[in-house]
Amino acid sequence: MITVVVANQKGGVAKTTTAITLASGLAALKRRVLLLDSDAQGNVASFLGLDPGGDLFDLVVARRSLAEVTVGVPGYDTLSIVRGDSSTTDINTLLVSGSRRLRVESVIALPLAQAARDGYDIAVIDTAPSLSEVQRAALLAGDWLIVPAVPEFASEQGVSHLARAVVELQESDGRPHLLGVLPVMVDTRSKEHAQTLADLERAFPGLVLPRVRRLIALGEAPRAGLPIWSYAPNSEAARDYAFVLREVIERAKV
């Protein structure tokens, strides 16, 4: 099983939209996909028209089985989600306190090992906009990392900070590998966006994924509780993410 982590220290960069879009797109291609929400805001469930839940807490603290906590997504027979909510903060508290019940290295890795045994092809993890212990656990468990970024100076700095953190993790564990930086909310008329995209290409040669433009449908789809493939399958937004999905499949070999 391949694990892809979607992360950036900065909020508002379409992490959840990207995680949902990739997971549902892979499921539509008949991969068996687990989408795991490690953010206490519970946006994965909300964006899919579902109630947030303490599924991740139940998995790693209450030690319930994966089959007991996963929730299906209407229209996507091979997609299951592990929801997050405010109880995810309790996991982080336990990790920070050094609780013997949990270890950072295994808190996400153990559920993923269970997913692999259950026959999932790929896991996609949505993370919080911070370098919390839960996010570090997600990065340690990941094979590949995607970093969504709005091509603006502040977001560019967040990418650089996260890249340094990933290098440190790779030195100790050898993973995750950077699959790519994903430019999102791109305004094709903005000189700042054009300049920042060029800067990202220089900083991460060969690792900048196809851009996703700032398009209305991407804001409307979460309100409708649907992935973009279901909400507006023939839209420019769906086409932008289709190019991204193709690159992810090719680079991660999923």
C-alpha cells in the first residue's frame, strides 16, 4: 500500500480539497482508497457532507478496528474515510506528554498497517496547518508528500519550512519523499503568482505539479458536500485536478 500525505504549515492552501479530490479520483479509477483526516477541524467529513467524528481517536487511543470506524462516501464504492474532530487534539496532547500509551512513530503507522492488511491500495492523509506531533506522525508514516501552496510569498515560506522538516525526517527515517509542490488558487493574471511559480520551479526543479487555478467550482463543491468530480465533472476545476491526478499516479506508481 502507498501512503500520500498532503501537508503545509500554512492554512488556507486547499489541503483538504486536494486530499479529497485525489482520494475520490483514485477511487473512481477503482483503487481501494483510505482517506484519513488528522486535523482536529474535521473538514474532510464536512467537505463530503458528513458529520465530523472521532474515528482517528477511536483507532489510535481506544484501539478500535479500522472496519469499525471507517465511513463510506456516497458514489465512491472503494473510498472509505477515517474522520477527525476535536478529539484529535487529545491525541496530540498524549503525544506531547510522552504517554507510554502512544508513540509518535506508530500512531499513524499502525492504522496504516491495518489498512494494508485489509487490502487498501492507497492511503491519503489530510493534515493540520501546523507541525504538531500528530502531523509529524503522519509525515513519518507517509511514502510521499504533496505540498499545496498558493504562489505567494507567505505560502512560499511555509513550503520552505516544511521542506526543511521533511529533510530532517528523511535523515532519521528515509521518508517521506517529496512527490511535488502543488500550486493552488493560481491567478493567471497576477504578476506575483507568475514570479512565485518561477521561484518554486527553481527551488524544486522537476517537483512542481500542474497548477490548479482559482476557480469558483472548487469553492462551491464543499458547500454541496461533493468532490469536484461529482459536483462539476466537466468543469475547468475538474480538468486542472485531472492533470494533477495523472502526475500523482505516474510518480507514486499507484
